[in-house]
Amino acid sequence: MMELSQALAIVLKNNRHICKLSQEELAHRCGLDRTYISLLERGKRKPTINSLFAISKHLNLKLSEFIDQIEKLLEENKENMDDM
């Protein structure tokens, strides 16, 4: 089963690519360090609510939309695991 940190990592990276932003560009816009974005994208760090808000804003998403994408990915993964 997929962990929350893995789902967040996938959603973050996918949306960053959609916005055509590098980790460095996203980090700069959010006032964060590039290594922090990298750690989030690898599921190695848990984000703060402030960083989630800034990241979603600079990915042109409402925080609720960003979280909805994470929840959807977790649900899809759970359904796939249940089908096995």
C-alpha cells in the first residue's frame, strides 16, 4: 500500500512538471530550499502546513485541490491493491 509521503511526492513532482518548474525555481518562489523540495519529492521529508500552502499556491492550485489529488492517488492505489 502506498504511503502518504509517497503520494505527496508523486503529486508534487507531477504538478511541478506540469508547471514546467525546476526544483530550484519552485523552491525560490516558495521561499524554501531546493533540497527541501527534493526531499519531499523522494518521500523523505514531511511538509509543514505553511510549506504545503506555499507549494500549492506556486503550482497554481488551491491547497484543497492539491490535497484532493493526493487523496485520489491513495484511493486509486488502495483499490488496485484490493483487486489483487
